[in-house]
Amino acid sequence: MAKGNGVRDEVKEQRAKFKSLSFTKKIGYIWEYYRLPIFAVICTILVVASFVFAYIRNNYDTVCTIVSCDGYITGHRTDEDALTTGFTNYLGIDGKKTQIDIDYSYNMQGDDLDGAVTVSINKIYILANTGDMDGFMANYENILYFCTDADTFFLDLREVLTDEELDYLSDYIIYYTDANGENVPVAVDISEAPEITATDLSVEHPCYGIVNTSPNYENAADFIRFVFDM
């Protein structure tokens, strides 16, 4: 008998045996002989699915990234908070393919026993240095913490706001006096801004500045206009 015929006969015999098995035994048979290929296929599907999901989830443009320190707001975990949704509508973007990101996970207050404050400060510097941060929201002390004569950290508001807007905000502007004695408008006290007081934002006396390395400084400036209903 030819070798090929012997193989075909064996295959037919195995198929006949398989057909005679009960459903449960068929499952056991398949698992016994094919579990490694099945496992490989499942792993491949999971890997491909994870890449597809990651692509879909991350396939969007972020047009303004704001870091917020020492406070939360209802809906912040799902980006459904009033500031995120309100600012999204103000910019006229869809919030899906084009988004803003307000990150409330940073902490600069309290004892640094677990290193959380140090980690937050280092992350803020890194984001600023890599151009991945547009606005910074924190209390007055933490705004000035980043201002030095070597680097004011914040954009001069005279570069992004009109004279009329600066005049309108004159009672809320925060200045930093540099080594030359010049008062530079670096931030705005937004604690009394209508869009802030209408929320449950827990940041104590929030202030806001535009990072001087911001790639989206125009949108970051629009956040000021948004919260003051300008």
C-alpha cells in the first residue's frame, strides 16, 4: 500500500471515531489535541484587538492640555466635568476626534511622605519642557512657585490677550516681578470667574497661567475667555 493511502486511511479512521463521540467528548478531544494552536490563535486575536482598540482610543488630536493641582470636580474621571465639557463647547470642537484634556490628578499640597508632591512637580516640569502642557491651574502660591528670574514658566499675558481684555481682567491679573523690576502678568485669579463658581471645583482659590512652551497657547488663552464668559 502506498504511504499516501495509509495516511488517508488513518485520517478517515480518526474522522469516523470523532463523529461517533458525544458533544462533550468532542470538545475534550479538540482541546486535548489542539489546545496549543487554539491558545496561539486566541493570543493573536487578543493582541490584534488591543492594538485596534488602542488605535481607536488614541486616534484624536488634543488641542489644549491643562494641569490642575490640588482639587477635583464632579465627572473628572470620565472627562464629563463641567469645565471639560463647557470648554469643549466653547472651542466648537466635537470632543472625540478633537479634544481638550484637563488633568486633575496633580498634588502640590500636604506632607510629601509618599513623594506624591515631588512626583507631581517633576511631571509638571517634564510636561512643560516637552511641550505637552498648555495651561496650569493651581492656587496662588503654586503659581508663583514656578516663577523665577531664570524662567517665569508662564507666558506674558500681554502676548495673548488684547489691551481691552487685559483691562477687563485688571482686578484678577497676577504679576511676577522679575530681576529687572518689571511686573510681568503671568496668570489670572479665576476663583470668581462665572464658569468656575458655577462648578464644584475644589481647588482652593484657583488661578490660571499659560505655560510659555505651550504649543496651543491660543486655545490656552481661550480658557481664560471661557471661564470669564468673555
